Amino acid sequence: MKRLVLLGVVLISLTAGGGNAGKTANAEVVLDRSSFYTEAEMQEAVHVVKETFRSFQGCEMQKIVYAPEKSQMEAAYEGVEPENAIVFVTEFDVGFGADACWDEGEHVTDWSFVLTRENADSPWVVVNWGY
């Protein structure tokens, strides 16, 4: 009987946590032309942002926007070549079960994701996020 109760608690915990991952399927993606990145490179970076956002429990991404000026500032700050840093500014809604730093029903704007890579053949990595 104890095993059954324990199994039930584990299943409920897994279901509650796993079903509440951040959602990105309906996010609008806005990419302007860039002199530093190809369309494919920007799409790869967007994919990394979306994967990272899955850890934002109870939230739903509404918009992902390439921010060229912030990208250049971050490249200088991170000490990498301009083509190896990219920034996206995002908007998302906060739902049930979200992280304690936001309130349910809140609409978050200007949340940035900073990504860098070693070179054009390296994968993008999120190195920072926030306001």
C-alpha cells in the first residue's frame, strides 16, 4: 500500500511539473535583416531561446524580437565579435504555477535573452536573461 501511495505522489508531481512548462508554440517571431547573421543563424538562436523558455513554468511566450542595437552592446560587454552575440527582447504572459517572481495574469515586456557563441560554427548559448 505504501508503494502505491508513493507511486501516486510521484506521478502527480511529475504531471504537475511537466505539464506546466513554458509555452512558445504561438509566439510571434520578428527578425529584421542583419549584417551579422543569416536567417538560419537567427532561427537557431530563436530555437535556443524557446528551449530555455520551457523552464519558465506557467508562462506563455507572446513575442520574440531581434534587437540589433542591444546585440552590439552585448557583444562589446561579453568581449566577443559582433557576429557572436545576439539579443532578443520578448513578451510573455504569466499563468498559473509560474515562478514566484511574477504574479499570475501579469504581462511581462522587455525581457531580454542574451546569447553568445564561440564562432559561426559553434552553437548559441544563453548567457543571460532579464530586464
